[in-house]
Amino acid sequence: MDYKVYFSFVKQRKYFYMASLFITLLGAVMLMVSGLNYGVDFRAGTSMDISADKPMDKAQAEELIRSAGAEPSTVTLGGENNNRLSVRFSDIVPDDTIKKVKDSFAAAYGTAVSQEVNTVTPDMALELRNKALIAIGVASLAICLYVTIRFEWRFAIASIIAILHDAFLVVSVFAIFQLEVNLPFMAAVLTTIGYSINDKIVIFDRVRENLRFAKLKTSEDVSKLLDDSIWQTMKRNINTVLTVLIAAVCLLVLGSPAIKLFALAKIIGLTSGAYSSVCIAGPLWYDMRNKALGAKKKAAVQND
């Protein structure tokens, strides 16, 4: 195995560990101080999407909603011609108030106005939140089991730590900037876990293949094997991540307001997954393998 290494990820692993630890601790502090900004899906309230056949003015729309007796928490204007309005209420809006809102917009923008209303009760919000967390937990455990069966336990532990790092990084960014957390966000976290483990499996599969022909006697041998394996799969990993990143960026820039945070979470997760595959998971495997190699040497010296 002879492959040119342009940059040693193993030698710089301590800097990667410190950077990830800093972001993780910052996210943990923000979670304890401010918590997550739960959307209507995970917090009782009402969401309303209003469409018209002509452009709408945000300030006028907010005034129309308030004149109907409702107080919106967020109002987002979107659509090709600013003809779609996404409104979120922190409280459950009564049916008669919802009708007044529609009538107000119909009077201002014509009878072609349509609206879609989604109301979540406290019990429903709690149930959705719990099921979303269970889904993430089950997916993570299933992936960990798969990696454990297919690879050795060191690969599995490194992958587990790395995918948890990726998922928590997305949560940390949303906690730091107090971005809305809803069901699409949870979907983004789940797909982040899937893409993240894919990158790691590609690298670890090459490591396993190279191990078949390698004679590891020193820590330098382990370091070279890992760096070679990472660079041998670098082109494939970059192409895979860029393909999905381009689609996610297009959704963020050109998509409707309802999916912009989903696209943002995807971009953060994909970037973190690509980073952790080469900067966290691989070096963690190296540390564990190197420790086992040192233990074998120590045992051999004691036996002599």
C-alpha cells in the first residue's frame, strides 16, 4: 500500500478534538440556559399558511391578523410573488378567530385567498416530541448494531461517537441561534445520521481492506494506514457530499419558507458528517488501535 498523503489527519487530531469539544460544550451551555426553540409541532399552538393570487404586504398582513383578534409569534412572507404567508401562533387560535382571519384577507386580497390551518394540542405536542426522540434513538442503535456486526468493535465505537457528534452539532447550532425546531428538523437529523454513517463506512471499509495486507508494528504504521485509507476514499466522499449539499443549498435558497430550516439543518449535518468522518471517527479508531498495539508490546516485553 503506497499512497501519497497530502495532510495527516492523525497528527492533527488533537486540534480537531478541541474544536469539536468547544462547539459541543457551547451547545450544551445554550441548551441549559435557553433550551430549544420548539415550533408548533412540539409545542401547543396553531400554524396557518395563507395563499393569495396577488402579492401580499407583510406589515399589512400582520395588521389584518391582529385586527381579527389573534397575536402571531412569527410571520414569514414567501412564494414567487410574495403571495404566500406562513404564520405561527404560540397559543391555540379558536375556530371563529381563524374564520375572521380568512375573511380579513379575503376582503383585502380577493376571494381567491386560501388557508391551511394546523393546530397542535399540548398532549399531541408531547407525543410528537417523544416519538421523534425515540425514532432518533432507534435509528442510532440500529446503525450502531450494523457497524458492530460488519466491522470490529473499535470501528463501531468510533462511528457511534462521531454520529452522535454530528446530531448534537445540528442541535447545538439551532440552540445557539434559537432557530425553530419542528418535525422537518427531526427528519433532517435522521437523514444526517444516515449520510454520516455512510461516509464512515466507506472509510472504515477501506481501512479494513488495507489491514489485510498491513503489518502494524508501530504507531506510525497505524497512522500511515489510516491516512492512506482516508485519502484513497477522499474523492468519493467529496463527490457524494457535494451532490447532496448542492441540492440542500438549492432548497435553502429557492425553497419555500416551510423547508428552509430543514435545508439549513441538512447543510449543517452534511458538513459535520463529512468533517467527523475524517477528523473524528478515523482518529478515534487510531487512538483505540494504537492503545491495543501498545498493550500487546507491553505484554510481549513482560513475557520475555
